[in-house]
Amino acid sequence: MKSEPTVFLFFPFLLRLKLESTNLPILIHYTMRTSIRQYSSRPVEDDLLNELLAQAEQTQTMGNLQLYSVVVTRSDEMKQKLAPAHFNQPMVTGAPVVLTFCADYHRTTAWAQHRKGHPGYDNFLSYQNAATDALLFCQRFCDLAEAAGLGLCFLGTTVYQPAAIIRLLQLPQLVMPVATITLGWPAEHPNPSDRLPLSAIRHDETYQPVTAETIDRDYAAKEALPENLEFVRINQTETLAQIFTDIRYTAKDCQTLSTGLLEALRMQGFLD
Amino acid sequence: MKSEPTVFLFFPFLLRLKLESTNLPILIHYTMRTSIRQYSSRPVEDDLLNELLAQAEQTQTMGNLQLYSVVVTRSDEMKQKLAPAHFNQPMVTGAPVVLTFCADYHRTTAWAQHRKGHPGYDNFLSYQNAATDALLFCQRFCDLAEAAGLGLCFLGTTVYQPAAIIRLLQLPQLVMPVATITLGWPAEHPNPSDRLPLSAIRHDETYQPVTAETIDRDYAAKEALPENLEFVRINQTETLAQIFTDIRYTAKDCQTLSTGLLEALRMQGFLD
């Protein structure tokens, strides 16, 4: 990482060699990434989508079982129907493609049943394993898509009203939506959003206590950013943290949505 | 994706331009990835680790809250202690670095408490959100680390005996381990493992039924691979699927481990 950037030929057969030594350009690209919510009218070709999905399959997966699936939404009608489940965020109808990544033990269970196996994946551990597989696959897909120049936005709303998504996408037992991506060619180039210093998230050997001192050390710069000061002003709170705890992700909402999420897991067969 | 590979200068200030058009070399690299379980004696420098972690922070995260943390294990003593929680897989003591990625609402809750907020994240939705953040961050880190030439192996065992890991790493309330990575410079170059055809995992508009026909279509090639035929022979089963359902991930084991996982979530404050 410390080597100076150098001009080098980036040709497939040279790639392995180069990647073994320094890889600064790729890292620099990653640093620049940010969520994209505005898309151009340029279509996302199905060949490209297939290539990205197929390459993303190479990511790590439990026992090589690939406990995930992805539902591709291109039709305007389905986007319109999906939008309310995502609180009508405009990216759902505005993006050429919407991808719903699902934890999926249904296909693997069906495979085993047709091959004289005795599958028993109607439990919470199996949900955790499949959700993990689906999220790793999703992030890998995002990394590849962004590397190809596409822009995307991750919708956390997927697990807020999962029952509606399950119904619309006709997800069978042992399939649970865990992530949604809106995808297209960027029509905006926003600045990357701020992140905490590494001291906030890295712990050596054991988890280090979070104290008033470490909070000031790790959050002061974030709280002092002009855009966050403005964010506080608009939301009429005293502190930045209050926007999240008292307005956006309140205890009451989290409790209510938790109940719905657990019900959906039960409905899909992942909880007794 | 269809363009021919071309020689181009891969210089940082040219990068954005190039990435907007075609990005074949990066994609080719990704195709080659596979898990690495044998590491050379070359150390993983802390500067490199920090740079990779810091760059991985740029990935998507809920409300820009970064609901994750990572515990870095370098000491032999801690690796020895962690190993049994991972069923003594040799990578844990054999790798220069072990990283435990955690869903973390503890730090954000402490921040809010010190800033006059009213956090309420002791519920399952909050676990789901934080686990998602942690897994996306983990996969992003893996992509960056592999692009830098490092090798790694994802240990699914993290959620099998989480209580032991929680105790050893001294994880406080609202912190839950969700993924472990062993990391080092590769001392082996195994072939990538097989993957299902895209037809197995891609669904258009709605989830398409899984039938005897689609299973044959999607699993026949996998079942016919010499290494999988050998895998069946060694395990003395009739089918490949039976290895997973009847030997490796049995219903009985999944049930038992589910109970432990839910208990750990309750202990960490994510379930009532």
C-alpha cells in the first residue's frame, strides 16, 4: 500500500502478477464509492447483469450450497407494486432494475428431497446461515457492479415490511427477502459520505470499552461536519444522535417492526 | 462486458474514466477467487490491515451509522482459545490474523446516550440491521483484501457457538459475532470450487417454482463433477445432497444450534 502509484499495463494475463504486489488503483476506486439514487435512461443490458450475477456467485458460501436467490424486477408494474413496501423511496420506480436478494433454503431443501436426503432447515440457525450467504452475495454483486461503472442504492427497508415483499414476489417457504438494490447507470456523482475513524470500529484482541472519551474521540469530527450541522438544524434536534434515536429509528418503531419481522420469519418457516 | 480486452494505462487519475467504460480485468480477477486455508509465514502488516479496513468502511451502511465492529486477533494465546469455538479448524491457529466481524449497536447506543438521545435497539430488527451492516462490511473487506493479493477463509462456525466467542472477546450487550475471517498471504492456489448455473438462483419478476425438472437442470452438472463423485464415495452416501442433509448439517444439529444462537441473541439483548 505504501508503494507509489505506478503506470502499468493492465492486461488480463498480467493481472495476477500485479495483484500480488500492489493494487492501489482498485483501492482508490473503492474509496470513491457512494450510493447512487439517480439513474440515466441508459438500459442495464441483461447480458451484463447475468455476467455480474454469475461472477458474484464465486463468493464464499456455506458448504458451497449457495443459500440465496435473487429476484430481478424490470417491469414497471412490479416496481409500482414494490414501492410501498420500501416507503415509496423514488429509486424503486426510478431505477431500470430492482434486485431483491433472498435467503433461500427452499431450493436446497427441494434438491435434497429429490435426492433421498433428509433436510431439516426450518429453524433459526438455517435462516442465519442463508441470510449470511445472501448478504455476502449481495455485497459481492455490488462491488462488481460498481467496478463496472454502475450505480446502486441499498434499501434497508426490505426487512421492515417483509410480508408485502414475500407476497408480491411469491416467495415460497424457506425464502426470505433480506436486501434490495436499485441499479442503473449513474446520473449523479455525489460526494462520498463521511465515515468514523478506524478507532471506532477496530478492537484488538478483546472489545475495548466505549467511554465518554472514546465517543468524543470518534464522533467529534463527524458531528462538526457542515452537512451534519445542517442536518441537525433542519431536523430541529439538539444533537446529531437524536435525529437517529428520536426521529428516524425510534424505539417504538423498532419494536413494532421487530414483531413483523419475526412474524415473517415464522410464516416462511424459519422459526417455530 | 463484450468488449475485447484492451491494453490501457491504469493510472489513478485515469481510473474513473476507464471504470465507466469496461472493467474486464477486475472482473477476471474476481472470477478466480477461492478460499485460502494455507498461509505463508509472511506477516500481514498492520498498516495494510488498517488501510483495507478503512477503505471497507466506505461500503453502504444503515443511516450511515456503521452498526459493526471488528475484533482483530493476532496473539497466539487468543487464537488457541478461539479455536474450539470454530471446531478447531486449523486455519484459526494457522493464520497470521483472525478477524471477528460483529453486529454492533453498543457503540451507537452509547453515543446516543452521551448525546441526550433515546436509543431503543434491544430488539430483533436492530440485530437484523446490525448483522446486515456487519456482513456487508465483511464482504467488502474480503473483496479488498483479495484484490490486494491476500487469501482468506470465511468461517461459518461463528454463529454455531457464539456464547464462547462473546465471552472470549468480551463482547458487551448489543454486540454479536456474525462472521469470522482467517487472513494471510496464500501458501496454496486451489482451483475455484464449482457453482450452480445462473438459472438456479435468478428469478424474473416473481419466484419461479422449483421442480424435479429445474433441479435436474441446475444440479446435474454439479453432481457429475469428478470431485463430487469422489466426495460421495468417501462419505459413503448414495447422493451428494445426502452428505449435507444427513452428515454435515443435520436437522438435529441445526435445531440444537438454533437454540444456542437464539439464547446468545437474548443474552446480548437483541431478543426479549
